[in-house]
Amino acid sequence: IHGDVLVSPIRISTRALTPGELQYLLYANRGLVAFRREPAQTDRERLNYQVDRTVELFTQRTLQLSPPIIMQTARKVGSCDGTFENTVVDRFMEAGLEERCTGLYTCPSLTAQDIYSCSAGQQKDTHLGLSPVQFVEDGWDEDDAVYVDFLATAVNGNLLGRSMSTNNTQVLSSYEFVDGASDVIRLKTLFHSVQYGVTTGVEVKAQASGPKVDISYSIRHFIAIHDPDTYTIIQALAIINVVFMFLDNVVLLRHLFFERRALGRKASFFTDRWFLCFLDFALMISVLILIALQLPSKRNSFQDQRTLVDSLLNLEWSSQSVGLDETKAACVGKLQEFETMLSDAEMVDRFALWVLLALLCRILMSTGAHPRIALLTSTIRKGFEDFCHFLLIFIPCFAAFAAVAAWRYGGSRSDLQNVGEALASQFDALLGPPGNFDSASNNSEFLAYSSMFFAFMFFLMLNFVLAIIVDSYEKVREAIEVCQVEQSIVEDIYVMLSYRARRFIRWSSRQSAWPPLGDIVVHLSSLEPKPPKVSYAHLMRPTTRGGRLFKTPAAAKSWIDFYDAMPFLWPESAEKEEKVVDYEEIHHRVGQAMEATTTGIRGFEQRLNLRLNNFEAALKEVKKGS
């Protein structure tokens, strides 16, 4: 209605007026009531009158697909459980009756629940003329009764007409749509970027079931693939990579079983290579599962998005044949469909995240292939035991500080309202002190707590971690310096490629090929006793399986000559030092030798004389007998 129209002298007030206020309103409006002028325009003129309206369909490259929808679950109201609580409510009711419902005023419909009401279970009946619907989402399941309406219905006017039954229409206050009985409230709407093909769901959530209202928001995007063929090619390349990874691990697994048969009980299953082999197989299976989940959904994502957008744009909002309730139900159904699409995509994305993190860890573990680039993995391995012992001290102390903070300051600080929030706040404070623990606080108790926390957890504990890391790193560096067979990574890669090339050349020229390097290592490890130096005779010994690695001695000798030509494997030459001649030592040793020689000569003379005497005595006996 355009223009001033006097409909009725009735005025609605939000409170009971005093007799003086009523008398003033009566005299103030008496002139207008007596005048009763007709409308300035007829009904036909008013209906044909049009007002210019500015419409902005596009805002910042997005198009709003659906009007904002407000959803909520509500609680039934009832009396409180405790006797003391009911006594407090009754006393407040008596005070209200004494103040407002005396004299000319009566309040026959006022009850204790109008003053304060406690929760009596979930509301599942009609609420403000709305029937509950099912809307399955995070925090809501099929048993929850959700009440849905347009946000404009609840906020654009103070009064709301609801059809309670066929012949019963009731006027309600829109302020009652969200009240103390509301449990969880969600505001939802959808946007679509025409240029980029991104459908965005915006949600504002209010959790009012606890002692306070927690408000949060989320912006979630559904991104469709507009070129499914290119995406399929990328996934095919990933599958090819998995195939090569599988072949490489099959070779490794063959070598590990060969080592197990050759060394017997000396070859344990609990080694790094066995663990990496099983980890690679688990990663390959995970990647294949991820591709199987992603490929169909991503290829059909554009068609699913297009169907959703078309259905929302084709809703008959101003149709005379389709009621507003049916249109609202269709809109809510499309929101539910979008939530299902987004939840499925996010579930696959979460799985993809864990797979990518596992692959990233595997890449970091692969740096342990060479000592020069194994600083990270070797440092972690060296300091792992010390770090575990450190955690036995750190975790109890950290949790104790969080428990004390939540107990003492949980009621006054939102960042310490419970143990979980306190743990997160303390962790943030350690990463970037002081965090939320402002040292300029006027609270002396909190200042004492924060000072003790930083003294123990930051200045001591974190420095213990740094000390463990530095000590482990120094041990790794010392081990690299001591290692005699280590070269730079470039030189070792060159040797590896040269070895593979020579092995392939010998195989292609029908010569006696070299066996795999891992088999040679296992064979040499099984030799008893361990030879100080490897010769081709050791290589020609039969293996534990009965055969020989090298078919001919010439092949074994060529293998030794290949490594013998590398200077870094040669023994270090002894440093030439100028020797000082010790003449006293020489004289002493010469004297000992001469003394030993003289003693030996004397003994020889004694034995010779004894034998001569015996010979002379024997001759005398012979002469006597003759």
C-alpha cells in the first residue's frame, strides 16, 4: 500500500500501558478518528502504480542460486528437574504478577514456563506452523526433526501468518522463530561462479544447546572438472607410475627372499628394507583405490553440477499453480543433494590427503639411499630413542599445565575453556611466544602461570629438543666422515649407471653376465670366515643354493677389476715419516743376538765333546774285544 491510509484506531503495544498513557493516546488520535478521510487513490490506481527497483543479479562474479534458508532443531519446554530451580522460577512469577498483573490488569494465561523453561527433550511436533523434515548432515541424523523456512520470512516482518490447519490461520511473532528453545540453527545458501564453474555453499551455524551460543561459519566449494579427458590421461599416468613401482618392488622382494634363504636366521624380517617393501605395496594399493574412487566422480562432476544448477534456476517461485511450501521443499531437497555431492567429494579428498601425506613421507624416507642426502632420516634414526624418552617428560608436564589452566581460567577465557582448548593454546604459544598469554596481564595469578609455563616448556623443554637434534646430527656427520666407501652422490650415481651398462653389454654380447649386485652382497655375507679381502676365488665359491654366481673365473675377475679401478676403494697409503735411528737399541739387540749365538755355540761344543768322548770309549771297548 503506497501512501498513508488509516485502517483502524487499534494500536498494538509490547507492554501493558498505564491508565495515563491510554488516556493520552485516546485524545491524541481523536481528531484522526473523527476525520475518517478516504484514501488519496482508488484501489485500481494503487494496484497499477509501479516503483522502480534496482536489481543486481551478479555480485563479484557469483550468482546466488537459492534464497537463504534457515534451519533449526528445537527443544520441548517443561519444568525443571530440581526442586530449588522450580522454587526460583515460581518466585520470579509471583514477583511478575505483583508488578504487572494488578489493578485493572489480569494475566490469566501466564504460567511458570513463560518465565523460564528447561529442556524436556527434542521438539518433533509442529513448531510455529512448520512440520519437521529430515535433513541428514553433520550433527543431524535421520531421527532429528528439522524445521526449515526462508530467512526472509523470519526477518522481513514482525508478524507471521501460519496455517495451523485447514480452517485455522494464526498470526505469530517472527521473533519466536529463534528463541531459547532453539538447539542448532543453520543458515544456508548456494552461489555459483559462471566463469570458473565453482558452486559454493555458505553456512552459518549457531550451536545453542550448551550454556552459551557458539557461532561458526563454513564456505565449501564444489569444483567440477570441465575437461574429463585430460583428467583421465593424468590418472592413466599415475597408474603407469604404480606399475613401474610394482615391478621395482617385485625385484626387491625377490632379493629379500634370496637373502632369507642364503643367510637363514641371520636375515631378519624386521629390517628397513622389508618395512619399505610392505609400505610401497600398501601405498600402491591406496593409490589404485583413490583413482577408482576419484575417476568416476570427477568425470561426472560437471554433469552433476549442471543438473543441480539447472534445477535450482528452474524452480517456479512465482507460479500460481505451485504453492510456496512445495517450492521450498524442492529447494531444500536441492540443498540436501548439494550436501551429499559435497560430502562424497570431501570424503574422497580426505582419503587423498592421507595418501599424499604417506607418499610425502615415503619420498623423505627415500633420501636415506645415500649418506650425503640422508641427513634427515639418519638424524631422526639416531635421535629417535632420546626423543621418545624426552616425550615421557614433556607430555605429562604439558598436560598438567593445560589441566591447571582449564580449571582456573576456563570460566573467564575462551582459549582456556576446556583442556582441549588449553592444549591448543599452549601449543600455539610454544610455536610463537607469547601467543595469547600476554605477559602484560594485570592478573598476577595468570602471570605466574604463564611465567612457569614458558620457563619450563619453552626455555627448557624446547632447548632439550634442539640439543637432541644437534647431537644426533653431529653423530651422523662423524659417521659420514669415517665411511671409507662413500663418494659424492653424483659419483655414486655414475658408478651405478656404469655398472648397469657394463652388465647389459656383457649380457647382450653373449658373454658371461654379472649377477645382480644384491646377490653378490648376500653371497659374500654368507662366507665363513669373513675374508679380509675379496678375490675372484671367493666369488667362484658355491652359494648356499648350490650354484655359482659367476659362470667363469674371467667374469669374476672382470667384476673385481671394475671396482679395483676406483681410487676411493684403494687402501690409504701410509704416510712417509722420517725414522730416527736408535743406536742404543741396535747395540742392545746386537748384543742379545751375539750372546744368544755364543750360548748356542758353547752348547754345540759341549754336545760335540760329549759325543767324541763316547766315540773314543766305544773304540777302546772294540780294541779290548779284538
